[in-house]
Amino acid sequence: MNIAPEERSSRGPLIAFIDLLFLLVAFFTLLLFFVQQRQQISQQSLEAVQQNLARITGEQVDVPQALETLERMVERVVASREQEQERERLLAERQKRRARRDTVRLEYTIGPSGRIVHEGRTYSAPDFLERVVTPLRKSKWVAFRAYAAPETPFGAVVDHRQLLLKDSNEFDTYWDNVARTEQAPAAKPAR
């Protein structure tokens, strides 16, 4: 009788898989051990910091709460710094735009009645804005210089100034509440 030889199966891949599985379990066990050990060390250092702060300040300090407060303060500082950088960027852009345009000096006088006198013509404030200032702004930057007689109410000068400068991104380089026709007082003789 002819007996068929016994079949042999290879167990090599199964053994390799079991070895790999054992190595993975050992790796994650060690990883878990080290993470737990790190957590214990950080907990101990946190308790040491709390004890040091309590000894220094004389009162019990909650370090996580202090860290949270410090984090909020840092966030505020960063936000204010970003706002400052944005302001500086806008100012730099404004300076570039301003450098590209010519500047014209617009001199006018505010009369006691609150009317604006410019180059011999009299205007109301909105009329002056529409007829003189707006056409100038289309091609130039306007530097305002206002004059007013001493009897002109100061509030009228301020109101005119606010109306003319509103939403213009311009500024008045100088303005007086003194009429330009008035002379400076004579110097007193030295004694």
C-alpha cells in the first residue's frame, strides 16, 4: 500500500504575526508606562510650584487658574500688538497715497456770522464744502488753514472744521482763532 506522505504546513508566517503582535503590545505598554510616569512628574512639579507660590505670597495659589489668567493676559497683549501693527500698516498706506498726490493749502476765514470767506466770495459751510473743497479733493490733498476774528465764537470754528474734515482722511496742518489781518502785539521795550 502506498500511503501518501503526511502534509506539512508552514507555521512561519503565523509565528511572525504572533511575534509582531507581541512587540506591538509591549511597545504600547511601555508607551503607557512612560506617559503615566511623565504625568506623575508634572503633577509633582505642579505641586512644588503651588507650594513655592504659597510660601512666597503667603496664600494658597491655584496654579492652573493663574496660568489661565496669564494666558488671557498674553492673548490681550498679542491682540493689542496686532491692532497696533494694523494701525501702522494703515498709516504707511496713507503716507504712500499722500506722497502720490500733490498738497494744496486752502486758506479761508470764518466770519462772525459763521459764513466762510474764501478768495473774496462768501459761502455757507456745506456750500463751501461742495463748491471748493470737494473739487480740490479729487486731485489733491487739502491742507486747511482757517482764520477767524476774535469775536467769532470758537464753537463755530470747531463746527466748520469738523464738517470740512469729516471722513476725508486729511488733516488741517494749522488753524487759528485769530484773524490774519491782526498784527502781533508790539514788543515791550526792555527796562
